[in-house]
Amino acid sequence: MPKAETPVGKYIYCIIRSPKPCQFTTLGIGERGDVVQTVNLMSLAAVVSDSPIVEYENSRRNMMAHTLVLEEVMQEFTILPVRFGTVAPSAEAIQQQVLMRRNDELNGLLAEMEGRIELGLKAFWYGDSIFQEIVEANPPIRHVRDSLMNRPAEQTYYQRIRLGEMVEAAMWKKRDEDAEKILGHLRALVHKTRVNKVITDRMVLNAAFLVDRDREEEFDRAVERLDAEMGERLMFKYAGPVPPYNFVNVIIHWDE
């Protein structure tokens, strides 16, 4: 018995405002050479490519293919990113269940994103300098540390746990202080801020900013001033403009 073919649908990358059909040069996800183009309805359009109706793995290759399309489209249009891996059963489903049913919502989000870009900033303490800084600034921690020197670990087990807890609490306090100082320099320049979870011990801040495009250079200069002021203690990683994942992520559920 011949194997049933996987049905083909439309992989959706993002929503844009465009009354006219568009075609883009970046090829679609899945390495099949699919053309990226739009499905249009009234003033809205979904940027799509043909795709088997499958569940895409969160692999680096697939994520990069998705992102490259967004990066091309955002050069010309304000975009609303659609959640990675969204495959529509048909162009008609996109028109009826997304562009028509959610017209007001999508137009509202596009209006908020219009003329704005996402910029990302991460800050990290250098090496082990933060531990030395904490010890020097906290006499109780320094006293406990000194009391444990040259004593066997098996005899000081609980004291070492206590020292670790004290250092961790002091690190969080210092992290909050440094993060607030950074954010204090930037808040007046942005429309919205999203502070994400730090993912390493030495990470101080993991933030995204929604910035008016005409203030990008001003924001750049503010980051440069932060680096000049705090660069001896902190390393900054500054990225953007990038698709506004942190401020909009359209999630679509299809009717049965």
C-alpha cells in the first residue's frame, strides 16, 4: 500500500500591513526552496511559505531559517512575529481565522510597533571580580570566610553552606543595584522595557527595549556612556535591531 503523502499548508513567519501581495528573496524553512510571499486580506498580510503540515524541531537550522525571513521583511515593514513552528492548513484558513477574525487586534499591535525597534542589552560581571568585591564590602562575609581558612572541609560543612548562602544573597543585592543603575540610564529613552531572567551567575541584566527608531542613535550613545562609566566592572553585549519577539508574539490556534 503506497505511503500517504504529508499534506502541504502554509508556514507563517509574521504579520505585516500590506494591501498588495509581496514576495521576498529569502527561501522558506525546511530547505525545500519554497518561495516566501504573502497571503493578503484587506490591509493585512501574513508572510508565508509552502510547508508540509508537520511539527518543526527547535533546531538551530530551523530557527535560523525562521529568523532570516523576519530580518529581511523587517527591513521594509513593521512586523508582528508569529510563534515559531506555526503551520496553517491553507491560505484560506489564514485569511478567515487570522487576518479577518483578528483584524482589530493585529492592526492595534501593528500601530504600537510602527516606527519602533527592539534592542537588546546584556551585562556581565568580569571573571571572579564580583566575589572579591562582595567579600571586601561585607565584613560578616569576610569574617566567616577567614574563620574557615586552613580548616578541613569535613569539619566546617555547615559553616561553608552558610557562607555560600551569604555570598549568594549579597550577589543578588549587588545584581539588583547594578541592574537598576543601568536601567535608570535608559528608561527615559524607551517606549517599553522587558527584563528577562538572568541565565548565568555573572549575568547582571538581560533586557530588551522597544525604542522609537528615531531615538536609536541616542540610545546607542547612552549604552556607550554606560560602558565608559561601568566598563571596568561590567561587560556589555548590545544587539539590534532585532524582530520584536519580547514585545509581541502572535499565537494562532486553528479551528478543527
